Amino acid sequence: MEPRTSRSTPLTDAATTPAGFALARAAELVSAPMDRILPILSEAVAPLVAHTVAAELSGQCAHSPFKVHGVAGAAPRVAVTDLQALGPLVVPGHPWQGTAVVGGEEHAVVAVASEAAPMAVRPPLLVLVRAAPGEVLTEQDARIVQDLWDLVTGHRARISIEAVPGALAQSRSTAAERARVIAELGEAHEAVLTALLGVLRGKSLEDRAARTRAVDIAGSALVALRAVADRDQELTQEPAAEAFTRLTDSLAPLFRHCELRVEFTPPEAETAEVSLPAEIAHLARAAVRTLALAMSGQQGVHRIHIRWRLDDSHLVAAVRDDGSGELPPAALGTHQVAQRLAALGGTLTVDALPGWGTTVTTTLPLGTAPGPRVDPLAGLHPREAEVLGHLAQGHRNRTIAQELHISESTVKFHVANILAKLGVSSRGEAAAMLHAVA
């Protein structure tokens, strides 16, 4: 660990200290593309915690909650199960340091959890595998690492809550591709193992001990495969009751010191354990929170009632107040909320009755959007979604190539795929389709 610099260090030299270097990266962290945040964060904390691997497990990212950035060539291989095992040991706001099993071996690690993302499924976790096991993180350096991780998680939470329709559509495209790949790998793995079991259980094998051992190994592999599928479901889905509890927990501090009475009606008992896609749960909480805050600012409102209800294919979230019922929908910011809902096939309705109050109802489909008209971008790969975003801004191939750091021929290839997948014949029609979703 580098020696700490005294407080008399001139401001012009502040960025040369480990703490100054870390804090100087804050602006870069909040302005960087999402896929660059972890590498930049790793570089920012390196002077404070020398490490070979930085890994994170985020409860607020539906399509890639587990990310790893290797710093050195000899970095251990980190698995999502390693971070899941560390999670219960780390208290948000209090960095944890010790030894943990990473990649099948014990390593010295620093683990940090954050409460800056109140709508996350679980506190986002950052784990740094130390390069020098004997070092100890000082209290001051631990505070800086915690602050940087809070900055990252808070920034991502804001993006999740305020996401524009195009970003939501791209997120869904990435999630759909991830689910497809996982499903294909799982089916292939299970088919091979099932065939292996069938052969090994055959009576034609004479070595009973070898056959028994092989059956045990294959059976254990099947159990492990199904466990991975269960863990992936935990990361990408939330039980309805837990999702609603996270909503109430996030709203409680906002209304704690006002006279407004907020009432909650959770999903009915028979639907409490229904699994919601994480992106649907995130968006439902964000929409309800936005509407509740807007409605609480009206004159004459003393009570707000929030209710979630699930049917066979939809999550219906209603927010009702006891105000005058004469406030126009624009005053509640419903246009912006409706745009975000539409990106995932959702709808919003406002029912205002003079003298009786206003009820705003959001409806979100629990499954994949019903068809191209609702979610025409679901079939696009993430890079194709990026290219389509540039087409919608009127950019030509050369500009797109420069912005995405790819060749013009690659851009032409992506454009051709986009037109074919969307069933349109021109760049303008593709851009119009994106604007229709937005």
C-alpha cells in the first residue's frame, strides 16, 4: 500500500495521492458506458486495494447481474456462487475484508455492499481479490472504496428508474438473447447427461463399480445444472410479495415526516409467490414511486392508496388519492411514465372523478410482449439495437461506425439485419418503428 500523503499536500497535487486518484475518477464513472463502469472502478480503487480481479453481483441489472474484470494474467476464475456465498457476510456501508473461497481456492478479498439502490433485489456487491494477501485496508481507504461503490450503484439505480424507452428496449433485447443462450446450453447439457445416464444404466456393462461411480457423477452434474438454473432465476425474477415489500420499504422514508397517510394492499395470497421478471418488477416500482410522489404534492390530498394485483398474464398497479380529481394528467408526469411502460408492452390509464380523487392504473405483461407491434425490437441483438438508435437520430453509416468504433461494412451488415428482422424496407421505416415504441 502506498504511503498516505499529509493534509498539507497542495490541491494541485491531490490527484497524485491514492485517495485523490480514486475520487478524480468519479466523473468518469458516471459518464462512462455501462460496460466500462467496472473496469474504470477497478482502476480507481487499485491504489487503495491492489487486486487481480474485480467482480460484482448486482440486483438491479436484469440482463447481466454478474460481471467480472480481470486485472492480472494470473487472476483466479470467479464464479457467481463465490459472490453469493460472500453476500450474507457483508453489511451495506461496512466493507468486509478476510479470506474467502474464490475459484475453488482461498484468497484474501475485500467485499463491499451498497444501499444506494433501494429498488435492487439485494444490496449490490463488489468483491476485490487482493494481489497481496497480507495487506489490511485502512478505515479511510475503506470509506473511499465504499463511497465509490455507492456512487456506481446509485448512478445505475437512477438510470434504471429514469430509463428512456430506447434503453429499456435494448435491455430487453439483451435479456432475451441471454435467456436464449442459457436455454440452449442447458438443453444441450441436459440431453448429453441424460443420454450418458441411459448408457451407464444399461445391463451390458459388466464393471458394476465403475458404472455406479459414473452414474453418481452424471447425476451430480444434473443436480448442479438445475441448481445453476435456479440461481439464474433468482437473479432475473422476484416473487410478487417480495417485490411489493421492496416498494413499500423504498416509499416509507419518503413519507415518514409528512401528515399524508399511505395505505398498501399487497398481491393476494394465492399470487404472492408468482415470479415476476426483474425488469417488470423494477419498472412497476419506479412507476408507482413516481406517481405516488407526484400525487402527494397536490393540494387537498390526505391519503394515497397503492395496490398491486396479478392475474394470469399481467401485473396491475393502481395508485389512488383522495384529492379534488381535477388535476390534468400532465401535472402527474404520466406521459413520461407511459413512455417507459410502453417499452415493455405496458399501459397507463388515468381515471379522475371531480370531488372523489384520481386513480392511475399501470398494467404490465408478465411474459414476453405479445407481438412485434408491442415489442418489435425484442429480436435484435444488443449491437443491432445500438445501430438502430443511431438510425433513429438520422446518422449515416460513417458516423455510426465512428461512434461505435466499427467499420462501415460492419454497419451495413447490421443495418441489413435490422431491416430484415423488423420487416421493413428502409432505414426511415426502421427509425419510425423505434420512435413508435418510444
